[in-house]
Amino acid sequence: MKERVTHSFLSVVLSALILMTGSFAFAGPVNPGSLSSDGYLNVYKRSAYHALERGSSLADKQHYREALPYFKKALNDHPDSVLGWYNYAYSLMETSEDASMSEEARQAHLEETEWAFQRAQNINPRITITYYKLGKLAVQRNDYDSALRYYRLGVLANPENASLRFNLGVAYEKMDKFDQALYQYQRTILINPKFIYAYNNLGLLYEGFQEYDKAELVYKQAIKMVPTYVLPRLNLGNLLQSQDRLEEAEALYASVVKVDPHNPWGHLYLGNIAFKTGRFEEALESYNRVIEYQPDFALPYYLSSLTLQKLNRYDEAVARSLQYIKLDPKGKYANEAQHLMNTLKTAQVNVEAPTTAIKH
């Protein structure tokens, strides 16, 4: 089975949030002339505006947990502040990955986060950034029905928002609704021809529909637009390799490691090409690089064991198979690794390296 390199859900943070409704209330009325400078400062510090400003300053520095009490105070004083609810929800979301938090506490934390984003959305449905976050929270729960609902609402509120279209396409794809995903990726590119991630995902879908010429075209468009974006290079290389266009594929993988010298997939695929063309020393060198850069990645141990067998280095091959099984005892090639280990002991094997890629 041909597997693929994908891009995770895009999380979009707008640089500015324009409030149509729910403007923030200042403390007042206060006549500055009736107060000393210290008195006026004290009144300001007690205001909801100061609490929001202080919380935002902390959040800008990624001190989200410290920002939460300030946002709570701002919302206690002014419960209809869209900006207050959004910032509070965002800070909650950023603190949800606390390793010390129990799973029960984490779920309650995420529920509060979702409620806070919904509160901001209810106050002003036209602020589409809340739909991103609600969709992302749904994805974290593997609740793609809810993710679809939020992204659809966002698209209804802002049909020309390319990022919402893209996220909607990803959600459709996760639910195996490939026709709808294809349409959303195409719409994303029509709205924003420079939306690079959509080209990569569109290429993967074209491959799934066996429209290989279209897939090759969109991968090449993505590579041309952003030469440092390696995913379309990897996926185009895989496509070309499946068509036995090995020299072209190898050139693409080599370009990946030139752009990103520690990219494990580029080195792994270079190893696969070298193995297929009988260059076993080169293949082993590539697999060893992957192990060096990512020692907990199981697959190169299995592939290098196959390569070591070809080089008649049986003891090393057995050790690599054992390491693969240790790292991934129920992995895709666990049975093959065990069989290889058994047969290597008698040096009577003749196996081929798998050519499938592994999804990120």
C-alpha cells in the first residue's frame, strides 16, 4: 500500500482582531482632575481594561497560565467582551498540554476552553478566528463531526477565507469524504493561489483518484512557489518512484536533504532507492543517518537489517531486527522482522526492501 506524507491541521492566528460588537468597557466616568496621579492610576489598575491589557501582555510572552486570572477579572467586570473571552479561551487552550494534569482534569479544561470560545462566537459570530479554535479542539478529541460543523459555520460566515476552507477540506479528508475535500482544496487555491499546503494535500488526493498527471503538476507548482517546503518534494518523489522513475525520484530526495540535512524521510527514501538499485553500502549509509538523527524511529532499523543481510553481515542484521521489534513490537513489519531474524541465522534469505513510505 502506498502511504503518504501529510500536513497536519493548519492552526491560524490572526494578527489583529477587529471587534464589530461587544466593545470593551472602560472604567468610569472618572474626572481625572478630581484625583491625584496616584489615585487615577489606582482606579485604572482596578479597571477591566487594565486587567485585559495585563493579561494580553503576559499571553504575548507565552505566560498563559499567569494571564488567566487577569482575563477572568476582565470578564467578571465586563462579561460581554469578545476580546476577553477569546484571549481567555486561547490561554486555556495553550495550558491544556500540562503534563501534570490528570486526564479527567484535562478534559474538564478543554470543555471550559470550548465553552469560552463559543461564548466569544455567540457575542459576535462574524469573528471567524473562533471557528478555527473550536475546530481544532474538536480535532483533538477526534470529533470530526463537530470539526466539520465549526468549519462549515466559519465558511458560511466568511466564504472567502482560504484557511477555513483548507481546514474544512482536512476535516472532510479525515472522514474519508474525498470528493468534498478535493472541492475545498480547489476552492482554497482559487481564493489564495499562494496557499501552499493546499497544493500538497490536493496532490495526495489526486493520487488517490489515480489522476497522477494532476498530482505531479500540483506538487511541482508547490515546489516552485516555496522551494524550502519539503512535503511536496517527498510526495512527488514517492509518486515518481511508484512509476519506476527512479533517477527523478532520487534527485528529489537529494534536494530534500540539501534543504533540510537532518530530514529523516529524505534520507530514508534515498536509502530505499539505493537498495532497489543494488547500491547496498549507500543504502546502509542513508539508513544509518536516519538512526543517528532520530534513534527512536523504528523503520530504519528494519530496512538496515535487510541491507546488512545483502552485505552478508548477519550478526548486525539480527541486532537491527531485534531493535526494530523492541521499538515497535506491533509495528507494520514486526512479523517480517521476526521471520528475517530467524532465517538470517541460517543465511538463507533473499528479501526485498519495502518501497512504501510511512505517514507522519
